[in-house]
Amino acid sequence: MDRNTHQTGAQPNATLAAAGPAPALCPHLAPALDALLCQGARVLAAAPMAWSKIELEVVLDSGQPLAELPAHLLVNAVQTWTNTDAHYPLAQGLVCRACRHSLGWPLRSARAS
Ligand SMILES: [Zn+2]
């Protein structure tokens, strides 16, 4: 399994537009995905991740800061994460420890100017 093609940074192009309906995230993360999609985020990728035993990671193109997420989205199994290591795309998101699903989006909402 070496499918890291979505880890190449910003790809605001139409090649990714075919993601279709919301990916099948676990029920703990689905409400957060829903909320972000309602805010206008789009799904860039949904793929298994090799780097941290995550079985499904959904990557969005934008999202609000973690601190502003409604508390009811952070149920028991869900933890927040932030990557500030510049070796990787700067990102933040949620991970469900129970289901090993993850939901992430860029630290800065990079709206196309
Ligand atoms: Zn879950």
C-alpha cells in the first residue's frame, strides 16, 4: 500500500472534484465532517494512511480552527491533532481512536483568492 498521492500539498485543481458524496467516516467523526461540509469545505481525498495506523483519513480543503469546533462534535473517542511540523503539510483535524478514522484540513483555510 503506497498510495500517498494526496500528500503532495495544495492541489486546487479539478482532478479531485470527483470525490462524490461524503466518505464513509465512522459515526463519531461523521457529524464533524457534516458540519465542515456545511460550512463549505470540500473533500480532497479519502484514503488509508500508512503513517499512523489510520485506516481512513479524509482530507478537506478548508475548515475552522479546532478551538472553534462545537464541543458536541468532540465525543469520547475523538481527539484533536495538529501538525505544525513543516516537513509535512500544516494541518489539523480530528481522529477517532476507536475506529482509527481521521479527518483533517489545513491549518489556514486556504481559500482561493
Ligand atoms: Zn469512531
